[in-house]
Amino acid sequence: MVAIGLSAGGVARVRFALSCLWEVMAGVRVLRDPGRHAIHLPWANRVRPRLAEAGLLDGLLGQLVPPAPGYLPDFLTPPPAGLTPDLDQELAVLRATPPETVRAQLDLCPGPRPAAVAALYADPDAGLRRLAEEIDTYWRLAVARDWPRIRAVLDAEVFHRARRLAEDGAAGLLNDLHERVRWEGDALLISQRHCDAPDVPEGSGLVLVPSVFVWPSVLSIAAGDVPQLAYPARGVGGLWECPAEAPDALGAVLGRGRARLLAALDAPRSTTELARRTGLSPAGVSQHLTALRAAGLVVTHRQGRSLLSSRTAVAEALLGASA
């Protein structure tokens, strides 16, 4: 059990943030033990061959990230800045980690050090540059293609939690994050084996990081100035599902492109995500959405910097009747 001190004053400093590095580290952990993360098997089976070909799973990145519940060095996930994740900015923070911090946290890793980790320990500056290069390659091979749909899930999660905070207050928010997390008195209690975290220092608050790949568990960092809690975002269960096929009868009426868009809108999605899912161009998706909105079949709302479209009840009835 991890007990993070969180008084009423500390709750006032709780904030949400999104992080590319959290998704990288949690994703590598999925690949190390995909059986524990069955929801992500379609993704893992797709990206593992290209990562293996690039040698990333056996490189420094792969050696630093142990299977759960092994210790993940805290310097791999510095506190994210806000709700606009930027891999380059996070990598700059990673590369600037003081050498003494790198060595102190590597000393907490059990067992003998693999060769790449030993080289990082001997020369942290050079090792962190190598690590940043590997993370950048990993992102390009394993995450970049799926980032729009991942980002849509994360944005929707923050929007949902903000409403929960407004409706039910801090207790309703914190006690609904995960079955292993609860807020009692002046402490946030996290049921997490093999972890011993101190109380949050007064004035530092807490960063809540919704994540796709951390599912089904939670990860916490209490070291440093800003404690973090990464928890599974809602909507992960349908992340890798293929969009439903549009009924032929509906395609004959609306056109195949518009019918395909309605079938893909089983959840709110951006134009970029719809283009990726349907094979249509972004410009074509925008034109079809304009027509569907005018017909009362689609509504669009802004969420952060994104515009998300969703089906109306009329569209649901059409899909159901034509199936």
C-alpha cells in the first residue's frame, strides 16, 4: 500500500496532465508481458515485429523498463507540463536529468545491470542521449500512427474527469479513478505491491496522468518535487476495435463514404481519426461531415484543441434499421 499525503490544501493543487513518455514506458511494459494487458494484444502483435527488427526491445529502452511489478526508474517519466503533450519537450527534460539522479535511481534496480544500463550508469549524459534517440524511434514505429486515436481517448478522459470534479467534488473524482485508489482523510491510498512511497511534500500537489497503456493497473511516483499517479483512461476497451462496416442498404441511400463515416462514429472522433479509420482523405471526411451535420445525423463539439464529431439519435436509428 502506498500512502500519499494529500490534505485539503494538497487537493487544491491536484492537476491533470498528458504525457508521451508515460505512454512510451507503459507501452514497453505491455510489450514485455502482453499477457497481462490483453486489451492491447492487437497493437502489440502489430508493432512488435518492427520494434524487434529495429533492436529496440533489447536496447537500452527495453532494458530499463522491467515487466510489472518491477521498479521503473522515476527519471524516465518526469512530471508532464500540461494537457498538450510534446515528445520533443519531454525528451529535452529527460536528457537534462542530473547524472547523480540517474545513478541514484539505477541503484534501486535489483539484479546485475545489463550492458546498456551499465553504460548509462557510467556516462549518464551520453546514455541519456542514446535513450532519447531510442524513444524517438520507438514513438515513430509503435505510437505515431495510433496517436490521434490515443489522444482522443485521453482528451475525452480529462473532459469527463473535469465534469466529475465539478459535479461531485474532489472526493468523487479521486475515489473514482481506479479500484486500487481511494482518498481517506488526508491521504491518497494506492494498493500497489512492491512500492514504498513517502507522503507528498506540503505544497507540491499531485499530477494525475490518464494513460492508455498503463491499463489495467496504476503507477505512482512519489519521489521528486511533484508526485504523479498514472491511471487507465476510460474507453481503452474499444481502442483497437475495427470500425463496424456500414450496412449496404444505408450506403445505397447516403453514399458509401457517408455511411462508412456514420459506422465509424461509434465514439466521438476527430477528422484525422475518421480519415485513418475509413481510408477517406481528411478533406473528404470534412465535406461528408458537413453534409451529415446539415441532415441532423452528426453533431460536432470542441474538446480542448480538437473538434470531435458523434452520431445523433437519428443516425443511430438509421443504422439500426438498415442493419
